[in-house]
Amino acid sequence: KGDLATVIGRLHNDVTFPLPPLRKWVRWRAEVSRFLLSRVRLVMENHRFRTEAVEANGTVAVAFYRFDEAEGTLFALQVLEAKDERIHVIDHFMTASAHEAFFGAGLARRVRLA
């Protein structure tokens, strides 16, 4: 539930974090940690976001829902791949077209604020 310190603590040393549709890849634990602390924390603090642990592609994922009043709409999905029991790849899905496949597999488009 938005605990970046726990996520960072679980990163593999050679973690990769591709960020489509941007042509940016963040690699290695130190760089991914800096990115998460600077960009993701900022987004979480300055917007009405909530994270949900979900399953996608048969593995653990984190859904980011942006809230407007009491309802949240999916903004991004990060699918986590493990190696040696650590987060090795964070696949980032941010476009509406990328989300469609996950909606078809049961991911909620919208959630209510609890």
C-alpha cells in the first residue's frame, strides 16, 4: 500500500525498469531507487493516488489508481518479475491500450475509495 521503502528493500542489484511509452529505461538498484524516491513518491504525494497489490500475467503487480472524489481510475500498472526472491524487472504499463489486455483478464478499471 504505497510503502516505497519495502519495495526498494526488495530490489535485485541488477533490476531494470523500462518505462514505455517513454524511451527511458532505469537500471541497477541505485538508479531505480532514486527514480522511485524522486518520481513515484512525488506523484503519490501530490496526486490522489492509491496503490493496490494485484495479480497480472500470473505474477505480483501494483495498480496505481488516480482518484477524483470517491472513485479511482487505473492510471498505471507495474508488473513485478522476481529473480532470487528479489524484484528483478518492473514492467510499467501506462497507456490505455496497454491496460485493455489486463482489463480483459479481470483487472478493475475503477475502484471506490474505501
